[in-house]
Amino acid sequence: MFDYAGRRKALRRRVPDGDILILSATQVPRNYVANTYTFHQDSTFRYYTGLDVADAALWLSGDGTEVLYLTAPGEDDVIWTGPVESGEALAARAGIERVGDYGRLGEVVRAGTHFVEPYDYGLRERLSGWLGVRPEALGGLSSAALRRGVIAQRSCKEAGEVAEIESAIALTRRMLCAARAAIEPGRLESEILSALLGPAIAKERAQAFDPIVTTHGETMHCESYGHVIGEGDLVLIDCGAESAHGYCADITRTYCAGDSMSPVQREVYAAVLAAQRAGIAATAVRGASQRDVHFAACRALTEALQGLGLMRGDVEESVQAGAHALFLPHGIGHMLGLDAHDMENYGDDVGYAPGESRSTQFGLNALRLARRLEPGFVVTVEPGCYFIPELIDRWAAKKYLDAFICYSEVEKFRGFHGIRIEDDVLITETGSRILGPGIET
């Protein structure tokens, strides 16, 4: 489906000198070597080969030679896994002529090889052994040229990649419809999770990340599913299926268990929706950065919360001071592609232009993506409004930014929990568009 050979040639033009090493993911044991977690391929290896194999490597020699290094199956592996493709067949699928033995990769890896420091500790140990250095030294040897080259290439999505993301979003829509239909007072969050995953399991599709299904939306990454849903509870669902070729969706919706939201719930929901619409509108402005998108959403949320009596004062001064971060302590979004947080393993080189760095201000320091948006970028826009008791107590005790925050009114929302709305947006030559078939908000 994709021109993997063309992608590799494009990378070679960006990094013209020296040898390049791109490692696949490994099988990670759960409690002993043969009992592993579900395998998930490294997205950069997949981007340049299209292959979903463990313990492999792509070697792009400085003289133009390409080699796919593979781990040969053991003689008895067929008993447990069934027949597997030959190394030659795998290489042919990737458009690579030569096959090498992964076990002998240490014979070619040398000082000066372009690589990006692995995030997997097992791979760090392996690579440091090949290079004859301590694992802690890999960061200093990691190739900035390769990192920049991969980021530049993967950031702008091809038409086929956008189609894959939209395929993942279409399946995610079916997942959310199934989950919404299952939400009833008296049911466990885990029952809603079961309904959510059903359409993806039926299509044999993986999840881009472990879904969040919670009545405690104020906990950003709630990993439990044991709460009983009460009448009128808000259920926040953050999920995303993968496409057939591993591209990700990342969608959040917040639903009410019961006939309808209360008047206060509707007002807070409308505040978040207004923030999201302002953020999405900002993505369509030529030359806008994701930082601009973030601030557009924050201004809209601040205005709405002032209407609810929770905030006060000059909106722009309030936003610049970071007062809204009491209610929105995270950034507006991130890149999306073969990872839900695309290329997050490459750090802030993905989200910040050379010479730029993250703010130290609370809330703004969580902005993963701040750089100028370019045609082909796919980004998430995901504002929320959360009432986090511990954060409220900490700020209120210091009367922090009380020129902008009405703490006596905020206290009335202590048990409200949280709302988030998220969609995936493609930056185009003429503006932007929300990807997917449309998911009801």
C-alpha cells in the first residue's frame, strides 16, 4: 500500500552520509521469556518497512546497500506459532534485496552509526553492547540528524496515511456508539469497556492505547474500571482503534448516564465544546501554531467559565497568567499517526521548533506540541474542564491567582469530576478539516 522503498530513499536524502540503523520492537516478557506481552511494533521501523516482526533491524549503508536483519525462528517454533514467512519473503514485501542475521548485527554497528536512542530498556542494553558503551552513554551518541530527518518526513502525512487514520476513526466511532448504548445507571465502567472493545475485537484491530472509561474524568489517565455508574453521572471515554496498517485514532467523548444532563452539566459541557470549536477554528488559520490553538481554546474556556461565575477579570490577562490551568491543566493536543502520540519517543524535537523550549508555567508545561502547523500534520484538539479536589485545595490555600478565580464558587463544583471532547484534525493547504465520518458531540 505504501512506497516503503521511496520512504527510505527520502530519508537517505535527508541523512546523506553514514550508516543508518532502525531497530524493530522486541517481545517483552510478562513473567518468563516465552510468556510475552502483546507485541507492538516500533512505529519508525514500521514506517520504513511495513513489517510487523520482532527482533529485527533495518540497515541503510552509506554506500546505498539496504539490509533487513531478522531473527530466524527456532526449529520447534512452528509448534507454537505455526508457519512464518521466510526472511526473503519479508524482505521482498519491504522492497529490500538483502537479508542478514540479527544475531550478527553487532559486527556491523560501529561508532558513528546513525541511530535514535531506544526507549525499550532491553534494546538499550543490546545496542550499548554492540557499541561497547554503557547504556547511559547512548543519549550522547544518538543521531540528531536522523531524529530530525525522521520527524520531518513522518510529520507530514501522505494521502494514504490520512485514509488509514480515517479508517481507524470510523471504527472508533462504532466503538463509541456501542459504548454509549451500554451506559446505564447501575452498570460498572468495565461493562462499558467491554461494549466499547467489541467492534474492534470483531475486526481484529488493536487499540492505540488502553482506553479510558471513567466516571472520574478529573483523573487524566484513569486506569481502573471498577466504579458503579450512578444516575446522572458523566462517563468520559477516551479511546482510539488502530487501522489495518497500524495508524491510530484518538477520540474523546463525555456522555451522561440517564435521560439528560443537568442544567449545570450542560453549561460546563457547552464551555468545553466552545473551547474545542475555538481551537479547531484556530487550526485553519494559515501560519498558526499549535500554541495559538491552545490559547484560542483557553480564552474560550475562560470566557465561558466567567459566565458560570467560576472566573473573573480580564480574559487575556487571566490566560497569560495561567489561571485557566486550574480547570485545564494539560495541553490542547499532540501529533497523531502511527503512534497515538506520534513520535513521542523523539521528545520535544517533534513538538517544538529548533531554539524553542517548553514553558515552565503550570499547564502550559504540558503542551506537547507548540510548533507552527504545516499542511499534512494531523493533530488532536482536546480541551477539557476538570474539577480536581487536590488541585483546588492547593491553589485555594495559597489564594493563587484569586484575582481571576472565584474559589467560593469553584468549591460548589468539587464533586463535578470532568469533561473532555477530542477530535483529530488534518491541516490542509487551505485550512483544516476534522477527520473521520463525524462523531456526535
